[in-house]
Amino acid sequence: MLDGLGKRRGEAYSAISRAIASTTLSGELDNYVVELTRAAAPLCPPAWMPMSEVIREKVTLEVGARGLRSLFSSKPSDKDVQRVKRLGTLAVRVLRAVLTADGPLDMEEKRTIAGVIASLGLPDPDAQALFAENPIVVEQLDVYGDIEPAVAKALLRGAWLAAASDRSILARSTWCA
């Protein structure tokens, strides 16, 4: 009886294993992870994301309007939008600079960057432009305006976590030898 069950479902099992091996399923998984990260951003950014502490410091538009304004509109103020664009762009550029220190981005690193960008809650044109940016060398990063101490600390910790998660950087570093 079990042989018959296995034979009837053999074609289905083969199709599933081919789908798992294909890139479309991994692409769908990447999209799912990015969208789940966006949904979790206002409540609790994922711990696996190096810049999660930056998002925790309210560098996201996913939270929406706050205070009295929230009674009338869910749209964030222009001041909040500019703050998230400025600090979020800096966080993504720092993250990308650290992750590209050992060479081109791999799929996991691209997914991490996409998760951070999605967590920012920027409008699609801004998010797409940020995702398409070329890496900037750390020495050439442009830091302008005041950065709150908590956000600065979160940026540094996120950069450290990104470097620590990149095994090839750790393997080349002298302080880990």
C-alpha cells in the first residue's frame, strides 16, 4: 500500500524538489523575508538585521503619524520623512560599505540590505533608488546634519554586526587570529 502511495505522489515530490532547487522559490523567499521585515519594523525589527537598532530608534516611516496628528492622518510629517531619508540613507550606505569590503554582495547580503530599506518605509521610488545605489567607500561617506547619540550608537553597532556576520572579513582580520 505504501509503495502505491509513494508512486502516485512521486511526480509531486519530484516537482517540489525541482522547485526548491530553482531560483524562483528562493526569490519568492527573499521577497517574503523582506516584506515580513517591513511589517515587523514598527513593532520589533528582526534581530538578524544588522541595522535593527537604527530602526528601533524610530528611523522608519512604518510607524506612521504620532501624537495628535495620528487622530486625523496616518501620514508622517515632512520632518519625519526627511529624518528617515537622511538617517536611513546613511544606515544603508554604511551597511553596504561594510558588506562590500570583501567583494561583491552575495544573495544573503542583498537580502539584508533590502530588509533594511524595506524597514525604513520609504516611498517606492526612493527605496528603489537607494537599493540601486553603488557602494560608497567608508572614507567617502557624507555625514551631514545632527545625529542623535542613540542613532549614532546604533549605526556603529550595526556596522560592527554587519562586519561580524561577514565571515570572510573576519577570516582576513588580524584581531581574530
